[in-house]
Amino acid sequence: VNELAQSQLCPFVTSAEKGCIDGGGWWRKGCQYKGVLTATNRAQGTYPGLNWSGKRLSAVQMLIRPRGYIPPPKKPS
């Protein structure tokens, strides 16, 4: 299951106009608010840091491909 398929080609938006440091962000359809990840995302005080589905992440890497990118065919198992 590709959980990100519905977000393909959508703008990145945050849950608050203040940006990611105040909550979180996601790629959403039909929303014109665009944002960037500008927070340090380190756990500090009451801020838990970066998490995904309740699990604390130690690192995140965003990879961007050209619009016309075609993935290579999968190798048979």
C-alpha cells in the first residue's frame, strides 16, 4: 500500500500558519498554503520532536525527483 499516492503533486502545507515548528505539515490537495520544514525538530521542553505515527524519528530524508521520472521495473523475486 502506498500511503503517499494520494498526495502526489500536492503542495506542502502546515497545520498552523506559523509553520512546522508549531505542529506539523503534509502534502494536501486543494490547499494553497505552502510551507517548508524550518524547525530543528529536536525534542525540547514540551515539544516531542519529529515523530511518525507516534514513533520518534532520529532522521528524515526528503528525496525529490524530476516530474518526468520513471522508476525502473522491479526485479522478479
